[in-house]
Amino acid sequence: MKFVITGHKGLIGSSLLEQLKKRGDEAILLVDKRSGKDIMDLDSFKMDGKADMLIHLAAFCKINKTVSEPSNAFDNNVLGIFKVLEFCRKNKIPKIIFVSSSRILKEEKNPYTASKIYGEELVKAYSECYGIDYVIIRPSTVYGPFNDHTRRLIDIFILNALQGKELKIFGDETKTLDFTYIDDFIDGFLIALDQKNKEFNLSYGKGINICWLADRIIELAGKGSKTFQKKEISQPQDVELDISAIQKLGYKPKIGIEEGLRKTFDWYKDNLDEILKSRSIK
């Protein structure tokens, strides 16, 4: 299979690209702002051959920053998916894999979830109008041993604990999230890849208490402290996905939070100086 991928420099993209190459698939165009190719300039890029599909991972995914500045969602996610679908249409790419978000399943609405809902609907519109097949994947809090400049929750918690800082919980003692170890996520992604015009929630399938998570990371680090903050605007307080659709295709997550957290923590600890230097954190 020959494919185009956006966002290949992130946690998910780098792992996915590695696995696709291992199984013999060929990337004919890589698009990521971090490597000098902005998705907004997609029209100017040339493919090395004809693509069988386009995998669209690139997005602005910090919900709180889309609340404080809604243009972050519009400029990156709304315009981004339009650019990608037009690229598919004009270059006759027959299939798109769109990475949406599990947050659209919750009642809380914000500029980020709105941009992802728009993306899903536009993908379906291009399928109906132009015959472009699709798979929509909705992740939930993916984590793993990776220098994650996106600053997801586990990344923030581990780095803060290792530096003896606060681990801030925006909510109360009951808050939960459904964490997905990167290896499990990629396994599920590769299963979903071969489907046609389907939508899949992809996670471990179990809500994990954030208070417990903070305590466990502080225990592993031997330092740090836990504090509770006011709930952020339009942020869900309980997340646990129904992953039955992808499970019916053979998806079986293997890495629970205890094992995945330990693997991730050990990697961060071993690479702490390099991580802090890369982010100019002192």
C-alpha cells in the first residue's frame, strides 16, 4: 500500500509510520509542520506516485487552548480537514483515515470538539459526493514512551513529579479518563485501516481515576504533590469508551495502566535531561 500521512512526527504518527513501514507499506508523502511541511501548503506538495489512502493525524488537540483562542481549532482542524479532503479529491486518492476524538461523544462542547464533529461530517460528505471511502477513529488519551511536545496529561504529570512540582487535577477525586497505551492504539489502528466507511472508538475501554494516577506517579518519582483545581470549561469529568465495534474485529488491548505507566515513567526518567533540554524547561 502507498499512502500519504499528516502529523507523522507526533506520538501516534511516528509509531504508526514505523509499523506501516515494517509491514511493507510505502509513504509517498509526509506532511508535518515540525518537519517543515505545513498542511496549509498541501496543494503545493507532490506525491512520489499514486496513493491508495491518506492518513490524517495532524491537528491542534489542546482543548483548553481552543477555549481560550477558538481560532486554534478553526485554523488547524477545520481548514486542515478541508485541505486534506480537497487533496484527496483532486489527486483521486480513494480513501481517507481521519483521526477524530472520543471527546465528541461527551455532552461537553467546545471549539475543539466542534472542529472534530465538523471533520467527521465533512469526511462523510466527501464520501457521498465524491466516492472517497473513509475510516473514522476516535482515540482517548494515548500515551507512551515518547518526547510528547503536545503535553498530554501523563506527560505533564510525569515531568512535574520528576521535578518535584505539583500535579494539578482539574476537577475532583472522582474524575476519570480512558488511557490508551501507544502499542495497543497502533494495533487497533491497523485493524481499522482495512475497513470501509466505518467509525471506531479506540482505547483500553476502562476509565481510570485521575487521583489514583497522580498518586501512583508521585510514588514512582518519590516526589511531587497533588492538588485539585477548578474544573476547566467544557472538559468531561468521566471518560470510558465503548470499544465493542473494534473488539468485534479482533482488537484486544494488552497493556493496562499499571504496566503502561511504568514503561512510560521509566523512559521519561531515563531521558529526563534530554526531554527538558528539548523543551527549554529548567
